[in-house]
Amino acid sequence: MAGSDSRPFFLNLIKIRLPVPGVVSIFHRISGVFLFIAIPWFVYLLELSLKSDEGFEQVTRLLNQTFSKLLLIVILLSLIHHLFAGIRFLLTDFDIGLDKQQSKNTAWLVIILGIISFVLIMFGVCS
């Protein structure tokens, strides 16, 4: 058994083509970690804004900076993707969408709904 192992010993992760459900799963995990890491920042901003009027103005100035706006956009994207992918995984817990084609379709649905929701929210915020 030890001498006839023909499996590769080096796995090149760049050359592996991951299916769409796998990509959605990985981004679901990444977005969850990112949202978890963002919690202390939001708690700090909330605490600062509730302290006084000057604190509220400081939070407003902080959130009007370009880096903060970009960070909020990434957090919004993470939240939207995590929501839709989480619903997809809850449905798979109830044995809905387990077939290969259904899994691929629901993964694409998560991506499409995420993009549409993000665009609608951004147009609503910017107008």
C-alpha cells in the first residue's frame, strides 16, 4: 500500500478550477470572518457617537473619509453575500438543492441576487 501511491504530492491550488458552489462556500466563510472582525469597529463607532454631540460629529467625519467609505462598501458586500449564501446553506440543511445542477443553480442565484441587491442599495443610498 505504501509503495504504489500514485497521487500527487504537490497540490497547485492556482491550477485547480473550483466549481461555483465551492466559490460561494469559500466566500461565505470569508465574509463571515470579515463581518466578525468588523464588529469591534462598529461597537466603537456606536459608543463614540452616543457619548456626546462632539463624538457624533467625530464619527460623521470619520465615516466621510474615503477609506471608511470603501470599508463600508466591502462590509455591505460581505453582509449581502453572507445573507444569501446563509439562506442557501440553510436550505441545504433541509435537503433542498442538493443535486449537482440544483446546487450550481442556487450558487449562481446567490451571486446574481447579491449583485442586484448591492446595486439597488447603492443607488438608493447615493440618490
